[in-house]
Amino acid sequence: MIDSESHAADAADDSVLLALRDVVKVYDSGEVPFTALRDVNLHVHSGEFVGLIGKSGSGKTTLINMITGIDRPTSGTVEVAGTPVHALNENQLAIWRGRTIGVVFQFFQLLPTLTVIENVMLPMDFCNVYDPLERPERAMHLIEQVEMADQAHKLPAALSGGQQQRVAIARALANDPPIIAADEPTGNLDSKTADAVFHLFEKLVDEHKTIVMVTHDNDMAARVRRALHVADGEIVEERVHRPRTVRADTFVDGPAR
Amino acid sequence: MITPRWRKVFRDLSSHRFRTLLVVLSIAVGIFSIIVVLGGRGILMREFETVFGDSRPPTATMHVDIADDSVIDAVSRYPGVEAAEGRRSVPLRFTVGTPEADVPSSGWSTAQVWAVCDFEGQSVRRFTPEDVVSWPPKTGEILLEQSARTVGDYRIGDVLTVESPSGKRARLRVAGFAHDINAFPATFVAMSTGFISMETLAMFDEPCEYNTIALLAEDPSITRPQASRLAANVRDDVVAARGVRVMQTNVPEPGSHFLGDIFKAVSLLLLALGVMALLLSGFLVVTTVQALMSQQVKQVGIMKAVGGRASQITWMYLAMVLIYGVLAVAVGLPSGIVAGRWFTEYGAGLLNFRITSYAPPVYVSLLGAAVGLAVPLAAAIIPVRLGTRMPVVRALTATGITAARFGHGLVDRVLGLLRGLPRPVALSLRNTFLRKGRLALTLTTLVMASAVVMSVLTVRSSILATVDEVDVWQFDAQFYLARTENGPRALREAARSRGVATAEGMLDYPATLKRQDGTEGEGVSVIGLPPDTPFVAPQLEQGRWLEAGDTSALVVNADILKEEPEFALGSTVTLSILGIEEDWQVVGVVSGGMMGPVAFAPIGHMDAILQAGGGINRVFVTTEHHHATAQEQAARELERRFEDAGIPVAATQTQIEQRDTIASQLGILVTFLAIMAVLLALVGVIGLTGTMTINVMESTREIGVMRALGASHGAIYNIFITEGVVIAFMAWVLGAVLSWPASVALTGMLSSAMNLPLQYDFSWFGVGFWLVAVLFIAVLASLLPAFRASQVSVRDAIAYE
């Protein structure tokens, strides 16, 4: 097991955006308790593109759920952007999550009865971010960024998987969160579409977003800056890749808040 | 601008049209049944009071030998009397058409005809024109009470040949129909009521003077003892003082109608079933909302994952439920009012009164709206809170609010042990018990509906058993003679008549209880009979029956005791029969028998005090054969014989006709009960359909897997229909068990409301009938969901969220 960066270094480094300390997660649902995470320590700096890599059942989804506050640690602490996530109640978590983290799921999870633009506006609506009159314009801008403008008024059922995932990414960006957490965002897509989606993430990193992405795809894992290999509930290996060349067609964020 | 989350609410409603329809229908049927049942009750009670009050029912009615206008004037001027009116009541027989003069009147219909002086200026016991060509009727015309139309096909313009008790005939034209709420509906007594002018009465050589005086007290809140005192004073100071003989004075309970007991029972029944409908619809709503929430759990998780707070999401779903409620009120309220209109019209028809306003009482509409809006909201709060407070990780992975897991618990283990069942049947059985919370709610609704339906059928069977039980008369035909006739001679004629096996004569006179304080009690019929008569077999409740050697012994029925406690066993009472006062000893009490207040006395003693000289005015016969036709033929034959022998008959009744008369009164209850049963069964059907549909929706992924494995349309149908049938069967078993105490309670309530001990008769027919019905319903309720299931494509099913 390795600690991804030491506590001392973490304390001294103001750019640490996300810190998990001694996180343990045990599930009691079966006949024998199952330990999904064992004493995980993880620190992510602002602007990093981190990949959590591992086989099915290794604990990578549980780990990202700790970061998003979707699940709670059995013990240990989770601090994101200075907020002790593990100490928040469900309601506080919802508000915090809406403003701080954009979540992207493997199966897109768009609400089937809302159109593309309505799905993107939904987080703004819940968190009351941006003036109500501004929201459609911002949502449209984000949809344009993911190249879905011509589908803005369609329902999710009319879109392909790749298109739905683009919309899900636009939705994750709705409240301009500093962190994007994506759980197997390309796992349900063909390789060409997966590449396009990954490209979107790269552009977001260029825009100083911090991305934590779960994947079991080795090709994708090779393209992230920092790849953390998860096995049996532990981070067993860390690889840091050299920074990419900044591309000319930099992804531009929507209108400022 | 509508924000996306509210758009989601509206979009969810419109995009899941079938689910919306089902939820709305579930709530609406509850509102509907409440409006129909409680609204119907409210309207009937209000309108009955209005119509009855407007008729100015008499405080007291005196039956006199003969009185003229001067007597009526004097009565109406008496202190405490607001109005008085004299009429002449004559029993007439009639037939439609113009038969030859020598055709005997046997088999003709009977009518109680009132000769009225002033149709426009009626001051007491008012009747109103309903459908008339002339008002008041001209000389030679008759108005029939509207309920006559239920026993005969009478039309305006029909010519009736009418015969008076003295045998005088005249032809009268039907000038129309009137409504008299104070008249016994023809349906109940197999006798019509008619109204003619005094001039028409003269056509029958009847004296144009009055034989009844109805008076109305000034004080609207007069009590019965005060009314009796007033009537006694009027009798002594005015009527008797003018030489008029008063045969009987009737003082009913002020404001009470003769159908009051039946009405009270109907009202109670409606109230009890209204409460049941309320409970049932509440359960239905809880089931539906819970199912709805379990379907939405994943979406709740997504919304929370993108920043939705529990309170925001809770309001979204409560708003959705509120919209369901508003739609359900919009459907249930007007349809309930329309059906309630039909229901009350029908009910009013049975009770023979007209409805002037069909508007349900405000409280019923408010209750209906509250059930539609508040009950779903209240029902939704717990499931919505459970759903919205569920941790996101569970919501995103759960299949429902209560994660369905099979294999835990005793029932699951027992089902798991069942071997040798075809795989689809085993699957259906296990699916049934998969979501135990939902199953419990659905079962509760269906068990309650089943218990009520089976209870209602038991009450019906008890009522019918009571009709048999209360029928104290053992005759095949009875004859009311127009006057007291020589007994041996009349019985001789009877013995010679074809088809008659045995015959017996009795004396039947109206009598009045003379109370110690000089007032008169309720009128009773005293029947003088041989103590060992085979024609009367009453159920003895207290004391003993008449014995040979009894003189002034009297056996009274329970109906007398209800009105006059002075007739208690062992007491001595003074009765006035034909103005002759005599003391009697009450030696026994028999059941009411739906005969009204009746007392039995030894015929010998009665003959002696009335100096009847062996006379009789009522003849009972048994016939050689007892079926309806034999009874009818023998009765007509004897009636003709009596006519030929110069023994005029006022009315004839066969045993089957008499039984029908009693049954028709209790039949009102049976009819109302049947309507209620259908309504509650409907709630059950919609509940089961809803559950089955939601089960199908939740099983979409499983259906896809089964289809991928090669399940045919038929196999999918079988699985869901079997599941519905299993639920229905369980509801039937539990409902049948529950229907026993429920029907005992319902029968008891009705018995006490009607003052008629109902003979409890558990309806095994009802249990069997409901088994067939509920299984049929289950198949029907599962068909549509099963059809939807069979249409699921593998691709859609696997992609189903």
C-alpha cells in the first residue's frame, strides 16, 4: 500500500484540493462484512487529472464515491476544498456537492423526462446558482462546448450513448465546480466516442478544473497525469505521466458567475 | 419561467400517462365512492326531511264514524291546533277497462281512495300533483298516487272500473298522478292510493261526509305525550261532544315517518359503508404513492448527486402527488355527483319521495376534496421522505424504496421448499412475496373490500332468512271481508270452494289503548282467533301463547311494545274496540313479524264483548296445492263464491303476495347493500390493477431477461395472471374469515336500527360467489399489465431505468 503524498507535505501545500486520510469503508450488507477500502490516503492538487485504475471490485468506485460524498467512510476523513465532507449531513452534502463537484456517471443518468438543456439547468436550479434568466444562456453555452447545441431540446432517449455522456459532462459543469468526478465515463462508449469524451476532459484540465476519473481502460489510464492503481481496497501503485502539450483549441468555460 | 425541476414534475405526469391515469383513478374512485355514499345519504336525509315536513304530516288522526264541516271547523279552532282537515277514506277495488256489469270483481286491484273536499287548500297531510291533466280532478276522475305505477301499468286517460265495498260500480278516468309521502308506497302494501273529489265519491252512494280527521298541532316541537294529550282533549271536548263516535286515534311520534326505521337502517348502512370506502381509498392511495416513489428512487439519487436537497426533492414529489389529487378530485367529484344523483333518485324512488335538489351537502364535497388532496399527501409523506432521505449511493443502486430481497423470512423459506411447481408458477408465487410491504397494503385493500362484499351478502341472506322467519302466517290465502259476516256460513262457502283444503274465520278490529291519564295510545289491530289455530305460528319472545279457556288474555307483538311500553308482559291494559272499552291481561309477547302493532285475543271472548254473534271479518284458508298458481286460483275461486253468496270481499292476499310485500320493504336494504358491494368491489379492482401494473413496471428488466431466455407471450401472461390470482385468493381467504365478525356487527347494527331482530344467516353462497368474482377480477386486473409486460422488448427492458 502506498500513501499518495505525505501528510506533512500536504499540510504545507496550499494547492491540495482534496485529501483523504486513513479512509476505511466496510459494507455489512452480506453475511460477512466486506472491506471495500483499507486505510486509503490520497491527496489531489488543484488542476490535476487523476485516474483511478483497477479491476472490477477493486474499490475504485467506492473511492470516488467518498470524494463526491455519495458514500461515507466507515472511518477516516475526507476533505475537499477545505470542507470536511465526512462530517456533513445528507442535506449539507447535497448543497456542497452541487456547488463543488460535478458528477459524471458511467450510465449518464440523465433525467429521462427533461430535455438536454433542462437537464443541464437542473443543478443551477437546485443550488440557486446564477440568475434564473441567465441559466438558459449558460446551459446553452455549455451544451455548445460539448458540441450538442443542435440536440439541446431533445429528450435523452433520442440521443446516442456518446451524446448523452456529453450532456452529462455539460451538466456536471453547470455550477462551474472546481472538481469533476467521473465514474467510468467512457465505460459504456465505443472507442471513438470514448476518445472524444476523454478529449473533453483534457480540455477541462487545461481550464484548471481538477478531474478525478475512474477507469479500467489502460489506454485512458495512460493519458491521465496521475494514475493511481487500486487493488483490494488499497492504492497499490502510482504513476505520474509527463504533462501534455497545451492544445490550441483550449476549452473555454462558460460566462463567469 | 418554470424551472427544470418543476418541468420534471409536469413532464413525469404527462410522459407516464398510464401511470398517471392509474393513480388518478385510484384516488378518484375513493372520492367517487365517498360522494356517492355519503353524498347520497346526505341528500336523501335532507330531502326526505324537506318533503316530509312540507307535507304537514298530521299530529293526530282520528277515525270516526261520520263527521261534517262543522266538526272540522271546531277542531281547527281548538287551542293548540293549527289546522284540521276531514277526508273520507274508502277501500275500493278497480280494474283497468270496462268489463261487463256482471263480471265479478275477484282479482281486481285494491286501492285506498281518499275523497278530498279542497285539493287546493289542503292544510294537513298534503299531497301534490306530479303528472296531471286536471287538478283538482273533475267529477268522474281519479288521481293515483305515483307509486301505483310500480305495481300496474297505469296511464293518464285510462278508464278504471271501480267498485265500492257495497258493490256499487262506477267508471273513473285517470286524471294523473299525485305524490303523497304519507301514503304507504304501493310496492310495499300491494295496494294503491287514489284521490277523488267528494262529488266523485257520491257516484258510489257513499255518504259525502268524513270518516277521518287529521289535525296539526301549532307547536312544531310538540312531544308525543303532549300530542296524545291534545288529541284526547280534542276528542273529548270537540268530536265526541258533538256526538261523533271516535273509533281510533293515531298519534305517531312527531316528525317520524312510517318508513323511518327502514330509512334509519339505510342511512346507517350508508354511513358504515361510506367510512369503509374512505378507509379503502386511503389504503389504495398509500399503496399507489408508495409504489410511485419506489419507481422514482434512482431519479431521486441522480437529483441529489447533482445538488438537489432532500427538501427540494420532497416538495417536487409532494407537488406531483397534489396534482394527482387535483386531477382525481376533478374526475371523482363530478362523476360522484352524477352517480350520486342517480343513486339518490333511485333511493328516493324506493322510499317514494321526490328529490328537489341533488346538490350534495357541502361537508361531503369538502370531505371528497380532502380525501383527494389531503389523504394522498398524508400517504405520500412517509414514502417521499424515505425516498428523498435515502443515501445517494443506495438510491443509485436500489431497485425500490425497500430493496426487494427474496429468501428472508418464514414465508420465503416455505415457498422455497415447494418443489415440483412449474418454473413460471414458482416465479409468480415468489414474485408475489417479493415486495412484502406493497403486498401487505394491496392485500389490506382487497381483504377489506372482500370482507365488506361477503358481509353485505351475509346481511342480504340474513334479511331474506328474516322474511321467512317473521312470516307468522301459515295461510295460503286470506280474505278481508267488507263487513262482519256470519261465520259458519262464510266458512261453509269456503269449505265448498274448489282448491281449498281448510278454512278458519277470525275477527280483526282496530283498537286503541286507553291510557290511565285518559289519552289514547297508538292504534293496534286486535285479531280474535281460536287459541289452537294452525294459521298463526308466531315466535314467542316472552310469556305464553293463548290457551283454551282464556278469556281476557292478550298476546301482543314486539311492534306494540316498541310504541307502547304499557303492554309489557303481565300488565293489564284497557283497549277500546268499536268504542267498547275492556280490560285485557297481557300473557305473552311474540316477535314483530313486520305486521305493525298487532294483538291476538281469544275469538270467543272478543265475540262476546263485541256481540258479534259468531261473526267473522277475516277468512284464512289453506289450499290443496301450495304453489303460487294454486294459491291464486283457489283465492279467485273462493272470492267469486263469496261474491255470489253476497259476502263482499274488501281485499284478498295470497301467502306469496304477502311474502313479497314484506320482502319488498327489506328489499330496499338489499338493493342499497348490493350497490355498495359493487362500489367497494370496484375500489378493490382498481387497487389490484394498480398493484399489478406497478409490479410489471418494476419487473421490466426481469421480463427482458425472461424474454431473452425464450419466454413466450403466453408464459409472460401466465406469470402475471398467476400473481394476481394468488393475491386475490389470499384476499378471499382472509376476507371470508373477516366477514364473519363484520357481518355479525353489521346485522346487529341493522337489527337495532330497524327494531327487527334479523335472523343471522352466514352466506356460504356469498363466499363462493366472491371466490369466483374475485378470481375473475384478478384475471381481469392482471390482463392489461400482463399485456404490457408481453409487449416489452428485450432491448428496452435491459435499458430500463
